Amino acid sequence: MTQRLTIENITAHYGTTKVLEDLSLDIAEGELVSLLGASGCGKTTTLRLVAGFLAPTSGAITLGGKDLTRLPAHKRDIGLVFQNYALFPHLSVADNVGFGLKQRGIARDTRAKRVGAMLERVGLSHLADRLPGALSGGQKQRVALARALVIEPPLLMFDEPLSNLDAKLRIDMRVEIRQLQRANGTTSVYVTHDQEEAFSISDRVAIMHQGRIMQLDTPEVLYQRPANAFVARFVGFENLIPMTVVARDGETATVEAEGGVRLSLSSGHFGAIPDRFILASRADGLAVSDETNDGIPATLGLRTYLGRAYQYQCETPAGHLLANGPLGRPLDPGATAKLVPVPEQCTILAPEA
Amino acid sequence: MTRSVHPALIGLAVLVFIFLVGPLVIVVGAALSDTSFLTFPPQGLSLRWFENIFEIAAFRRTIVTSLQIAFLSTGIALVIGIPAAYAMNRYRIALPGWLSTLFVLPVLVPELVLGFSLLKSVAVQFTVPIYISLVIGHTLLVLPYVVRVISASLANFDFSVEEAAISLGSPPLKTFFTILLPNVRSGVIAAFILAFITSINDVSISIFMTGPGISTLPIQLLAHTEQFFDPTVASVSVLLMVLTVAVMAIVERTLGLTFLAK
């Protein structure tokens, strides 16, 4: 029923423009993997290649051991959910849902039974005879979901399915999608540009940029341990400080940032510290303190209240940084302080080329 | 709540209405006149000028010819025009911009020039039979309307609907008939009616393409009025209107019903 999807070394072009470069992706049975990235990163192209609406220049796509690469789209047996719902405007809700079963030559009464059961699952039984034009956005997307699920496909693919819905409904629907996907155990590919959406429902997320996967991992790892500067910025690491080791003394390394700022870091937390690296963190990875001498000297700018801490815009010799300070000690703009890295909230990345 | 309407606006609306309906009233009135000359208001009421049409063999023949030519050329134009409009909308980005201009080009050329060049090339150069050159000429005449009207109704069509059908197992050609066509039905009906009317009323192309033994109704009418100034011209006009309305009704009915039955 549910099957493993393997994408091997896919390269794709639009005309002469290369849109995917040597992309490989392996999705386990029953797993939901999101393709996350800005528009033009290749995520939708990847989905359309798997669906069969585009042909790759090279590479192979297999689903449950069956080679899909040259198979026409209508023979691939993949359930698709589109951003704009793509319901058949001239068919009733029930006929929309039953369309795939009809193509499979399933008898009318069996079809009606399965459509009825599916509509019940998505809570739309009372709308079976309506035309899509008479439905709300959320109802339309439920019909689209039911239409894709009822054929019991070995693979489900979602192309920004929630982008046209309002914020509240978006959160309800993503829970619903995840529950249905879990219950059926269907292998799924989910394309989105919304990081929160991707992280909240996926087993693993592939962060894409310029036709490549920058990192593929669980949401937890992506959020806490980005593998490179691109992913770090993407998941909200505001502070990326290039550093060079100038001296080592056992566990402790003295490192220097731009502007001659020197810090000592203990390799205990970071493991090995390479000679050149980027120290990356969110605002809570740099603590503002006016009671220490070790740290990055900073002139504080605007202070904002976050509830759990104050956040400061800081000007330092190493550039503009964001840092958090304790609630008990608000500091005024113009004050000078030190920014002290909090090792648990920092990560070390390879320098950018 | 009532909305006050400026008297000038009412006056203007009445004028436009008279301008639109007036000629029809005059033609119908003249056709019903009992006199042997064209006059309005009608003097005496009679249907004899309608009988007269069917008494003249040339009129009987040309009514049939005109209907045949109109159906054939409209049919051919739809068969060429629907896929053309589809391709130009579906692959808008991939296709060169001048392609859609190409299909409306015949409208830009004066019809007399089109008719004359068709006569020189199709009828004379390749000695194509009169009947076939008439069909070719009329197809060329109505094709731009078909492509334009179908394109307009496809402009709002969401082609991802087609992809949804394909992903659910419907082959592309079947999808065209079961998904795309029903959704541009009103466009197809509009194109049919517009093309049919254009063909059945055409003079400027037909006048070059008709020849010995084969003529269309408007050309026969033209020939008739050169000799007689009787109300036949009015009764034929009314007949043309009735025929057109009848075809419109039938097309609306049948096309509407077959698509709904799917």
C-alpha cells in the first residue's frame, strides 16, 4: 500500500535554465517529508517531476521499486493536493471525490460507498451534492484532500495546500492533514514556503535553495543545529560572526572576530574548534552583561520587550548583532556592555566560500 | 429605497433602444406589407412575400446552401479553433507572442481583399470546386471569431484542474473532453453562434466564391434586388433572422444538454 519514494541524482531544466541540480532524496514508507524554501528554489519543480508533469534531464524516480521516470502522469497513481484546490467546477462534491475511482473502473455502488465514507471522514457528508463554487476555502481543500485520499495512493503530494486559507484555518487544517496522513500511513511529500508549517507536521524537512537541498533532517536538528550558514539564517540565526583561532591552550581557544574582538571559547561544548569558523546563534545565544570584561564590546541600541527577556540591537566592532539581556536589569540605549556567547545556544559552522 | 435617475439618462436609454430595435421593426413591417413595392409602415398585412421566397427555386436552393456552408465552416472552425485557443492559453509562456495575432489576422484584412485573393488562389489557381472554396472561405472568415471567443473563456480556466484529473488517472485526451470542454461550454456556444451568424450573413467573401449554379442566400438576395424592388428583400431578411435565432436556440439546447449529461 504505502511505498518508499526514491529520487536519484535528478537534474532538470526549463529551456536552458537549470532548475534542479543533482538532487537526491529518499523518503521512507509512511514518512512525511517537507520541501521548504523560497519561491524559485526548486521545491515545486521537484513535486511536478515526481507527479510526471515535467521530465528530468537526467536521473531516476522510483516508487516502491517501480521506475516512474518515463511513466506518463496519469499512470503514476499519486494523490495530489493543489494550492488552489483544482476542484472540477462542473462536478458535485461527491463526483469530484469519486473521479479517481471512476477512472479506475470501480462500479457505481462501490464508488458511492467509498465516496460516502471518505466525505464522512473529512466531515463534508452534508455537502455531497453541492458544486465547488458554493464552498468555502477550507471546505474546498477538504474536498481536494478527500479526492486525493480516496484512491488510496501509495504516495501523497501537497503543493502549498494551505496558502490560500486564513491563519486560524491553516493551523486546523495542517493538524487534520497530518492526522489523516498518519492514520493511512501514506508516504507524503509536502511543499511549502512556511517554515512553521513544515516544522510542525513533518518527520523530516528538506531546506532547498537554488535547486539543491541545503540540509535534510528532522525539524529539531534543523532548528538547533543547522549544518551551514544558509540554513542557519533560514531558521532564524540572526548572529553569524566569522572567527579565526589565534591561540590554543588545552581545551580553551582564543578566537578573534572582525574588528580585533577577542574571545576565549572552550571546546568542551563545541567539540573540536576549527581554525576558521562562524559562530552562529539567535539573539538568546548572546547574553548582554555590563558586569563582565570578557565578551564582545557593544554599544546598545533599541531595546524591545520579549516577555521572557529584553532584546537589544547592538553595534559592535564585529558588526550589527542581536542579543538578549535579563529582565531585572534593563539597560538604556547608548549604554556600553559586553555580549557573552552562551555555548548551549550557539553552534559552529564552516566559513562561507 | 428608490434611486433618482436623471431624466437625460432615461432619454438617452430610450434613444439607444430605438436605434437598436428600430431597423428590426421596419424590416419586419416591410416584409408583412401587402404592396408589391418596399414600404413602411406596411399597407395591408400579408404573408405573400414569404410565400414568394419559396416559390422562387433559386431562393429555395440558396437557403439550403447557406445553411450547409454555415454549419460546415463553423464546424471546421471549431475543430481547428478550440485546440488552437487551448494551446495558445495552455502554453502561453512557451509560445511566441505573434502566434495569437496570426489567428486574428483575417479580421484585419478587408473582407473584399480576402475574398478576391481567395478567388485568385484557391478557386482559379488550384481550380477548387465552388462549393469547397465557399467552405474554405467561410472557415477562414469565422476562425478568428472562434479563436478569440474560446481564448476569452479559457483565460479564466485554471489548468491545474486538468493536472488534477490526470493525476487521478484520466489520460490527457480524455481529460480534454471530460474536464476542459464542459468548463468552456458557454464559450463554445458563443463561438458557434457568432461564427454561424457571420457565415450566413456574409456577402463580401461569398460574392467572389459563388459561381454558376451555386450561390448563397445573401448573394441571391443581392441579385434579386437588382431586378425587383418588392418586399422579398425584407421577408428574406426576416427569414435569415428567424433561422439564426432557431439555430441559436437549438445549439444552446443540445450542446447544453449533452454536456450536462456527462
